[in-house]
Amino acid sequence: MSSTQKTQQVEKPNLAVEIAGLSLKNPIMPASGTFGYGEEYAGYIDLNRLGAIVTKGLSLNPKAGNPTPRIAETVSGMLNAIGLQNVGVQDFARHKMPYLRELNTPIIANFFGNSLEEYGEVAKQLSDIPELAAAELNISCPNVKKGGIVFGTDPKAAEAAVTAVRKHLKMPLIVKLTPNVTDITVIARAVEEAGADAICCINTLTGMSIDVRTRKPRLANRTGGLSGPAIRPVAVRMVHQVVQAVKVPVIGVGGIIRAEDALEFLIAGASAVQVGTANFINPGAMMDIIDGLERFCIDEGIEDINRLVGSLEI
């Protein structure tokens, strides 16, 4: 918004947003896999100030993840090949939810599977946890029964995964898209038609880093997911494209470090955003971003942050 459009002094702007029926205090939440199960950050930030908490991805059974090394720093980002290490959905329900249910913040459980049957079963078990506000479906996983094709790179496979989950899931469903496709809007429309209540984009970009002295990959897995500020322009572009292609709300994620970065996504059309790699650099990053959004709205005379959503001028 230009300075000529400032009309009045704003003392306390409204930062609340709504996503698929969920009321959030503000549009800021952690990206799955960068925030543990929430409690790990309780000593650093006020968890009740967040718009929502997105948990580490959950599978049907506990998963040990990939061998080390599985994190490598890159220019303006990082590569990770953690391998979706997690405690499993049953352990999450027994040992992680008792803490989370005491918070005054919506809890969104990220989850994944390696077959349609696994997706459906995890969704079924998540539906038995009444305190969950929503579930976030990770379709950046290989379908082991179909030769390893990644669910999220094929519209039919993506649609099948969402359909399998939708049969069992009673809560709002957010589908997180992979950027490793030719046209992300094709996948976005497929998951919307299959029953997604919201779309989150993007997940990490596949990358590789080599130690030139040892001539070996820096990750034991050879390749990993690239995240951090380096991918933000790609993520903003994809969010803008998806917003134009679907009717459901979109959550933007990818390289958000500052309030200005989050604002790019909101202006591009995202209704909320997720913060990932920044949490490793600065555990208080999301608090700083929330404060920065409030300051921006005050400075620009914006009473309601929702006025910024989709305000891109072309």
C-alpha cells in the first residue's frame, strides 16, 4: 500500500486470519519439521502467541530417519535429508498431545505415508484426537506400491492420496505441495477437487552439495531438501500461481526470515505463512515476525492485515 493511501492512525491492528474454518490470532506458524512437536521451543518463545503450531511429520509407525550427515549449510539456506524421523502417530497421541492440548493455540498435525493404505490409516488415527484443529498432508513421499513415484508430482497420485485421507479425516485438511514439478497449479487443482480445505506451498526443492576436497556428497543420502532464503522467490512465485488457480485458501512457506518476507507472501495472496529454517537461526524468529507485521500495519495505517492478502498490483 502506498503512502498516499494511508488514511488514519492505527494503534492496534487486527492480525487475526481464518484458514479453512480455523481462527488464528495471526498468520504466523512454524513449518513442519523445523519446530519439533512444539514443546521443544517452549523455553524460547511464547507458544500461545503463534497463529498455530504445525508438528513434525507423523507416520503410521516410528521412523528413525536417514543416516548422518543429514544437514548441510548452503549459501542463503540449508540442505536436509532427515528422512522424516518421528515418533509415530500413536506415540504422538499418548506423549505429545497432553502438553499441546493445554496451549491456547490451534494444533495442526503434519503426516505422511508411503502407500494409500498408510495415508488412510494415519488419517483415521488422527481423527481420534479431538484436540487437533487440522491436519496437514505431506504428499512429497514415494508411493512404494507404484514404483516409488512421488505422490505430489503426479496429479492422479496426489488426488488419490487426498481421497484416501478424506474418507477418514473429520477435521480440516491442508495439503502441502512439492515444488519439484513442471506445473504446480495442476497438482493444486487436483488436490482441491479431491477435498483439500487449504493448500500449503512450497515444500523443499531437491538439491545436492559436494565437498570438493573429498569428492563426496555432503549428505549421506546424496540429495536433500533445499530451504531458506535462497528459495523464497520461487516460493512466492508458486504461491501467486496457486492462488490464481484454486478457490481454497493458500498458506505460503519458503525462506521467510523477516516480517517483510511474510508480507510478500500475503500480498501475493497467501492467507497465512509458515516459518521454517529461520527457527534454527533464531529461535525467536516468529515472535520478531509477528511484532514486525504489527509495526508494518501501524506504519501503513492498516487496521486489518487481511486487507493485504492478495493486494498485489500488476
